Amino acid sequence: MQPMSNAPLSRIDGMTGARRHFRYFDFVMVAFVVILLLSNLIGAAKQAQVDFPLVGSVTFGAGVLFFPVSYIIGDVLTEVYGYANARRCIWAGFFALLFMVLMSVVVVEIPANPEWALASATYVIDGKQVTAPNQAAYYSIFGQTPRIVFASVCAFWAGEFVNSFVLARMKVMTQGKHLWTRTIGSTIFGEGVDSALFYPLAFLGVAGFTPHSIALLALTQWVIKTGWEVLLTPVTYVVVGWLKRREGVDVFDNNVNFSPFAKARKAAALPD
């Protein structure tokens, strides 16, 4: 294993970073997409309840434990590799999320073998025996509600781009100093947009959800997700520092198109 270089980092602009090959970019992108998919597929299906001292019982979507990690990795992507490369990852995550939804719908709706569908197992939950047929259990975990899916995809897309944009602009403004201000600041805006879009789009007008309860739920999730960013700031520092030293550069987005559709527009302008 080669020793890590202590040489000063080379400062490059965003467009140069977009054209450069990085050693670890692909690994970070894979981590970003995997966490995004798993937090939506596994975490979103379970309502968790935990008892906290002085607070009491708190109910929350289990996905909130890991989904914020995608924003932390998004911060790492923008800080280390620049906005243009982060944009590629956001689009990769967006289309991966759409494909996951398509695959879930198709697999759930395919007619099941009757012997498998009716097979059941008996579980004990809160002291009561519960029988769960396979198909019903499968649908409850992997079934997709169109409105929830629409809200999730829109919130992710908008929130991640806001997060990346704010961090990139703050990095230029601070001249690369005070990393914690832009990782936390970008998450405040990104997660704020995410929560502000998701909960009204998913639950406004649904029985049992009032505008007040939706606003309170969005605010609570925003605080929890931002709190995760603050708590994991030391980890972000370690990962960002390690990657920058390995890559040997520091990307500043002085010369980059911040439109989410920049590359698509460029391609569309090319002659036949």
C-alpha cells in the first residue's frame, strides 16, 4: 500500500474537475445510490417506536435513521469532486430510484403461486398470535403507493440539488475554510426543501392528516435529519480529508453551470 501524500492540494475549477478522472469517485457514487435505495426500500416500510427518557414514546419512519446519510455523502461528493460530479450522482440516484419503484410494482403485481401466496407463518406480536399470508406480507413491505412514490422522488431530486448548490456556493464564498458551516448549512436548506415537499405532497388531504400535523411532522423530521448531519460532522471531516489527500486536488466551483439539466441541454444543442 502506497503512503498517503502530504503534498499541497492542487486547486482546480469545477469544469476541470468534471473532466478529470478520480480514483475513488465511483465508490462514493455507489455508496450514495445504495444508501438512497435501501433507505427508501427498507426504512420507509417500517414505523418504528422508541421510548426516550423524559420524552416518552416517539414514533418515526425507520428510514430517517439512514436516509440523511445520503445527504452526508452528497456533501462529500460536492466538497471533494465538485458540483458537476455531484450532479451526475444525483441523476444516477434519481433513475435508480425510479427503476426500483418499477421493479417493485411489477414483482408485487405478478400473480403469485397459490401455494406460496397462502402459505403462512404464525408470529407472536405483543403477546398475540398473528398469521400473515405471504402475498399480503410481501405487498405490505414492497408495495408502492403512487402518491408516496411521487412525493419521495420529487423531494429527493429537489432537496439533493439544493444541498449540492448551497454547499458549492458556500465553499467559494468561504474560500474552502470552515467545512462544518457548509456541510451543516447545505443540509439545513436541502433537508428543509426535502421535508417541505415530501410531507404535503404525500399526506395533504389524507384522512387523519391535518395541515398542522403535516407541518409538525415535516419540522420534526427536518430537525432529526439535520441533527444527524451535526452529529456526524467529525466523520465528514475525516472522510473529506482522506479523499482530498488521495485525489490530490481541491475543487472550487468558480466555473460551472449550476443548472440540474446543464449536460442534457448541451447534448440537445449538438448538431445532428
